[in-house]
Amino acid sequence: MHFVEALIPLVAILSIFVVLPWMRMHYKSKERSQSALTGDEQLALTELRHVAERMEARLVTLERILDAEAPGWRERT
């Protein structure tokens, strides 16, 4: 019975200083790897960025044309 009584504090100390930090690091790295984008997602995001940049360029061009052909159009909207 004395052996079991001596083992309890040892297990508690090992749990606090070894097991718990290991579990924390394990799940933190797992969370970090799952939050990263996959290759397909990265490619889709890049493609969407290019589409948005083209749309922005078109919008700037349209605004320039409207400024030249219909001055004051911004105040009418």
C-alpha cells in the first residue's frame, strides 16, 4: 500500500510537467495545420484576386468614360 501512495504524487507531477504540455503542443500544431489553406484553395483564392483586380480596372475605366461623357453623374446617384 505504501508503494501506491508514493506513486500518486509522482504521477501527478509527471502529468503536470510532461503530459499536459505535450497535449497542449500536439493540439496547437494540429489546429495550425488544419487552418492552413490547401493547394486548391490557394489557387482559387489567387484566381479570385485576379478577377477582382480586373473588375476594379474595368470600373475605373467606366468611371473615367462617364466623367468625360456625362459630367456630374456622381451627384445624380
